Amino acid sequence: MKPRIAVRAGLAALGLAVVVAGCSGGGATPLDTTPSAGAGVPMPAGVTEVRSLPDTASDTSCGDPSASYRPAGAEAGGTLALIRARGRLIAGVDQNTYKFGDRNPVTGQLEGFDIDIARAVAKAIFGNPDAIQFRVVNPGTRIAAVQNHDVDITVDTLSINCARWKDVAFSTAYYQASQRVLVPKISTATSIASLGGRRVCAAAGTTAIQNIVNATVTGPVKPIGVAVSDRTDCLVMLQQHQVDAISTDDTILAGLAVQDPSTKIVGPAMATDPYGIAIAKDRIDLVRFVNGVLQQIRTDGEWQEIYNRWLAGLLGGTGTPPTPLYRD
């Protein structure tokens, strides 16, 4: 199948995926009556169907997962001293998420909301937003990159939850997203509830794939999760009729819909997703410093400037930064 539109991440050779959205009415959610795109179509190599996963979204062992450590300045001889001695901040980011972390096809440079948030941290450390080295991560590697100190921070539409707090520490939330569903416009699906027994794609290692297989649906059959290594693979598979829908953060779905205009976002929010900057658990001093940076850009207008630059045209409105919460 020929692609309808080129995917900016360089997947044009593979084709694109289609997504559709809408609103459900009152009462029981009707089942999707569209012929299943995924029925009988084999999965590509390395892609797996997922029918059950632990529901980590219900884990409240850390209290409110959005609560982080109160801002503080740099400690003498602490993590910031190591970063300054190196001469640059190393940030894990995505290169395939439209308007968040995306490689410009003309300049070859990474750009987007997350990229500018990371640059704000570099500016606070060095007085120069360009004193930064980006390392591309994906949903399956972004936590490990922090744990192994391969990067100082990861800024990659990473939802904060208690399960992840066991592996890394988080800043306060710098953006609030919600999970929804993207389907082809010909689909009669109105929400995740109508997609029982259908293939629904999300990146492996994300809360999105967990929410898909644990969703409340009409009828006894749950949606079948399709786990891929990168979100843009979902778009490819949707257009190639290997999956029936994509479900992830509304911010990401909006970008996919722009890349393929024959799509729509359907249904109410399945879950809320506060995005946080991930930092190694043994670098709480860096967490406190980053929280100070985030508080500064919330109050001095820089957060709003970043939102207007990347997201106002995509999501509309003026945008509002999340109110910070602290655990100490």
C-alpha cells in the first residue's frame, strides 16, 4: 500500500497509519461494527499481541505520584558540579513525536515542546540553552537510560506514576495530557469501550498499553493490545490495516492526525497523564534543581512561550502549566 503522507521520522518507506475519533452518547457504548482491519492480518516481526498486563495505574504506594521534591539550589560538589565539569547537559528525548520531540526534516535538528523544556534546564545550568547533548531514546529505553546514567534527564512525554517512581525520580509535572483513541474515519468506534476484541496499538513499556488491555468495554472481550517499539510504528500499522485503532496520549494522537488528515480522535479520556522529567534516584539534588527551573518558567512566561511555539496551533487554547505538588 502506498503511504498517504510521509511520516516525518523517516518511515515513509513503510507507509502510514490512519486514526479516527468521535464522541460517545449516553447509555451503553455500541460495539464497533466496522470490519476488523486486523482480522487475519499477520503481525510484523518483533510486534506482539498483548492480552493481559498488571494495572500499575492503580498503584498508590507512593501517594500522589505527581508530588516531587521541593526546589533547591545546586549543592557544592553535587550532581550539577559533575554536569558543569563535563560542559553540557545530556538529555534523553524522542525524535518521532510531532511537536514534542521531532527531527526537522529540513534542518535535521531536534525540536518541539520537550526539546525546549530540556533546553531551559541547560540554560539554567550554563546560561546557554545550547549547552546540551540530545540522546534519542524510545519508550522501551528511556527509563533505563536514566538509571544507567547514560543521560542526566529524560524529557519524553513520560507519564508519572508510582510504578515508575520505584525505578527513577520525577520532577513536578510540566504538562498534563490524557489518553484517548485514534481510529480511521470510516470506523464506527466511539471509544475504547466499543473496541472489544479489536487490535489497538501503543508503544511497549507505556501506561497506554496497560490501559488498553485493562479497559472497561461493552461485552466480555477486552481489546487486544499491540505493542510496538516506537509510537510511529502504530501509525504505519493502522494505515496498513494491521490494527484497528491507536490509543495513547491525546497530545501524540493530535500529531498523528495532522500527519494523516483522514483520522479522528474518539471517546472521552481513558486516563490522565502528567508528564514529568525522569532523573536517577541517586540524584535528588538534580531533581530539586530541575523543579526550581520548572517553577521559574511557569512564573516568568517561558512555559507559555514554549506552549505557544509548539502546541497552540496543534491543541488550541492558551495552555496552562500544571500546579506543582511537593512531597517534602
